[in-house]
Amino acid sequence: MAPTAKPKKVKRPTPRTSFGPVADLEQHLPSEWWRKLFNALYVKTDGDVVENSENTSRDIDFLITASGLEKAEDVLDLCCGQGRHSLELARRGYRKVTGVDRSRYLIRLAKKRAQAEGLSVLFKEGDARNPRLPENSFDLVCIMGNSFGYFSNQTDDEKVLAAVAKMLRPSGQIFLDITDGGYMAEHFERRSWEWIDAHQFVCRERSLSSDRDRLISREVIVHDELGVIADQFYAERLYTRESIAALLEKVGFRNFRDHGSAESVSDREQDLGMMARRILLTADAPVKAARKAKGVTHRLDVTVLLGDPRLPDQVKRDGVFNAEDLDTVRRLKEGLSELPGYEFRFLDNHKTLARDLSELSTDLVFNLCDEGFNNDPFKELHVPAMLEMLDLPYTGGAPAALAACYDKGLVRAAAMTLDVPVPLETYVRPGDQGATLPSVFPAILKPNVGDSSEGITKDAVVTDETALMDYLEKLRTSFPKRSVLVQEYLTGSEYSVGMIGNPGQGLRAFPILEVDYSRLDPSLPKILGYESKWEPESPYWTQIRYVEANLNDLAQQQLIEHSSRLFERLGCRDYARFDFRADARGEIKLLEVNPNPGWCWDGKFNLMAGFAGVRYSEMLGQVLGAAVERLGIVERPVVRAAKSSKTTNKTTQKKATQRAKQVA
């Protein structure tokens, strides 16, 4: 007789303490109430309206009719909640939909629903005031379901609209679906209650704020056995057609169009609250004027920092700069010489670097010294540290970002907090003889800290315990003070994402790169190890190609989304590269983050730029441009001396002499 399955234990809600009678709702309203309200309880209390498929379908009908949305256009559903509108668009064949919301719970719920239905929608967490999405990237931004006007200060509402304006293409438009403030101020229900399921009911109180601009609500949610499980307050600004039109016009939106009103239906046919009557409207994106420099300007003075070819370099082949390294520097200088608006000098003598930098007068330092100070990769962060101490503006990652990304274990931990998939991994401390090593093979071993694939060779991929212990001992001998990572060996396709720009100022991705191992000797493990970067005679150098990835839209969006979130969380600046690889089931997982990626003409970053039709010199110029924008560097106008002047300021003459020496 088969055993009887145990009934699944239902998780009971945790009881809470109630505030009791409250005379003034406004006094109890948290200024940022929206940070905690949108959770599983919200989906229950408002589910009769916001989980109602008829409401969702009607909303999307209004959206498509009012905006004339085409299926090939890019759509952003801002404040998307559990993604009901985004998912409905995807069901109707719209393939370029992104949803953003502040609530981690709702975003995770949206992702689960998209996965369950096989729908292609990109969901991400983000603050509507600064969603961290590229400028000029959407044809339509919609804010639906009464998700506008939560902030205590109307200035924050302006910030939301300003962020929308930046993200819209010049021909784009905004669609707003907000409560009819004029109607609601006169017709709101002061008290109501309703059952939300078989065991819970919600009691609501409402009142206008002291300035009558917001409607404040209180919800007390009660369980029939446990008592009060939530006592929470929230508010929404009451916009009329006139006031929202004025706000849109203030931000720069044009051609305001009123599409009438919409009313919601409820599964429970009880309290509709703020969803009772809504305003539907559209407006065109603001005109974006091109910024032009006034008058004649100096070219920006840029100092380029490089590794020292005079010193040993243990990472490079034979431990020294090779002919290919010197050729790479030559190509760099040629590329930079093609950029208008800049004047370059180069510093590569590390023996005098500290003194040279202390005497330096420059607009910007282009930090390309990825070899590290004195060509020591462990001292890569020392170079920006010196620049920080001397208050010299520079490109790329700060010391903290370089330190964090140098530690692969820390990057993995950060990725996990951002819901970015990572490989299974075991961390082995130096000298630890009792570590529990994985029993799943194949596996790959690598130093936890390091760069340029140091310690990762064809023998790093192991298929049994004996090979694992042999290579672990080899790493301990070669790098005695370094911890080691033992990771699951990912056997699927390998990808790289190149990001350029900065969060809040426009962060964009080049076309994604895929590593083509099809020509590699089948007996060799498919990895990009030390041989692929430093041994020209190796099959890893000659038989591996790099091609533009052929991924579906959703997979591309997810990789770019993962990279964008890691870029910001790890403190990357101006440019970065993110490497991923799929496991045997096709799930793509993070390998590593490169905050100052290789800048050479034949490196991955420039190859990705090439996929977008961007030349090498243009790629370098885009990195410089991102730093110039981030730092707020302004071209200085040329000050013309009077014709009668026959003398030169001594200080100016001294600086000119120093600069001439530096260039020489």
C-alpha cells in the first residue's frame, strides 16, 4: 500500500501590532512608504483589481489605440509591478518590452510568470527617478495602473518625467494612466472593509492631506484567527488633467493628448479605491537640442598612462614586453592621433612615474596601465590610487572597483545578491588541506585573485579527483599565497558583453561577442586560458575565433541587464567587460567582470565595437567621452592676447616649458 502523502503545511501570516484609532492619518504616513508596501499582501489586498485579467486587457487596448504602438517598437513599462501590462503586451506579440519596478518581490513574481508562460520580457529592479537605462532607447514609456505620484515631494515626480524624457527617442511618447485627482478628491470613500480571501479582510480609512494635494489611505489587514497582520499607510498625489498637463509641459513634453477616462472592474465588486476612475493621456518626447561649444576652444590635454616596456612583466610571454606588445602600443597611438579635440602625451616610465604625475598639468589621464605599477598585476589599483591622491581626473575604475573585481569570489557574491546566475564553486584557502572539494566533474581550477588568465591553462580543466589534486598542488606551488577556486566547468557557449558609459548618464552595450571554439582541436578543453592570450604558437591562439553572438532577444536583454546591474553595483566607470558562459542545460552564468578591460586593437572590447561598425579610434574616443561627461570636463575657450602685448606671463611660460618636456 502506497504511503499517504502528508498535507502541505500552509504558512500562516505573522500577526502585527495595530496603531489603534488614529485621528490624523498624515502624521503616521512614512515619507517613503512605497519601499515596503508592495509585497505579497499588496497582491492580495488589491488583487481584485490589479490581478483582474479583464482590467489588464482593457488597459492594453487603451494603450495601443492611444499611442499607435507598433510591434517592432521598444516599450518600457515603468513601475510595472508584477508585470501584468508587460506580459499582456508580450502575449500580443510585442517582443521588445522592458519592465522596471522598485519592488524586488513584484519583479521576481513578474519574472516567474514570464518564465512560466515562455514570454520574452526583460524585468529589472529600479527607481523610477533614475532607472539606469540608456538614453534614447525607447519609443514608448508607459506608467500605468495608478503608479505615478507616490512621492511626498512633487519634485520627485518631475524627476520621474525627466528620466522618461531622457530614455525616449526623439520621436517617442509617454503614456500615463493615473487616478482622476479632481474626481477622487470629491468621491473617495472615507471608510470601507472587504474580505480578501476566506480568512483575511481589510479595513480602510482615507483622508485628504493638509494641502489637499494627496489622498492618504490606511489599511488594517486582519486574519480571522491571528488578528491584525498589517497596519500600513500610503498616499498618492491627486493630479487633474490641467495639473498633469502643466507638469509635463514644465519638463518639456509636447502635444499633450487627453484620451478620456477609464474605469476598473473588481472581482469582489467592492472598494475600487484609487482605481475607481483614471485619466489616460499621451504626450510627445521633448525636443533634445544638440550641445555645441561656443567660440574657439582648446583641445583637451590628455595624458595616457601605460605599462613600462623597460621592466620585466611576469604575465607576458617570456616575462618581458614582446614585439606584439610594442606593436599594440604603436596602434594605440595611431588610433588616438585620429581623434579630433584631444592632444595626447604618454607616460610609461614607472621609475619616475610618481614624480611625473606630481608635476603633471593635464585635463584628463587616460589610464591604460592594466599591467599595474611596475608591471605588477597586483598593483593595478595603485595607479588610480596615485591619481586619486594627486587629485588628477582619470578614466576607468577607481581603486575600490579594481580591488573588488580582482577577487573572483567577491564578484560571485555580489552577482548572487543581484540574482545574476553564477557557477557552483568551492573556495580553497592557501595551505588548507581539509577543504571539501566538489565531487561533480568536469571542474576548472583557477586562482581566486589574478588577471590575464594567470594560472588557467588547458590542464586547469579536470575530470577526476586525481587530476584535481594534481592541478591544485601545481597552483599552490606557482602561487603559494593565493586562494584557489574550484568551479563547475561550464561546457556551453561563451559570451562577452562590452558596456560603455556611466549609470545615470547613458550606459550602452556593444553587440554581444561569442567565442567560436569550432576549429579548436577536440582533444583540448574549450577555455580562454593563458595560452589564448600570450602564446601565439598555441592552437588556442590560432584556432579560436570571436564572432557576433546569435542569441534571441530575451537572452541578449538578460545578459545586458545583468551586466548593467553589475556595472553599477561594483562601481565600474566609463567602460567594462562582462564574461559569461552557459552550462550544459543552457543557463548562462557569470564568469568574471573586467572593470578596466583590455584596450588593444585585437582585444574582445574592440572586436565588439567592430560588430557595431565602430572603428578602433572611435571606440577609444567613446571611452574618453564617457569619462569627460562623468567628470564634467569642459573645453576651455581660447583666450586671445591683445595685439600690442609683447610679454608673456612667467607662470604660463613655465607651464609651457614643462609640458614640452613631458611631451618629449
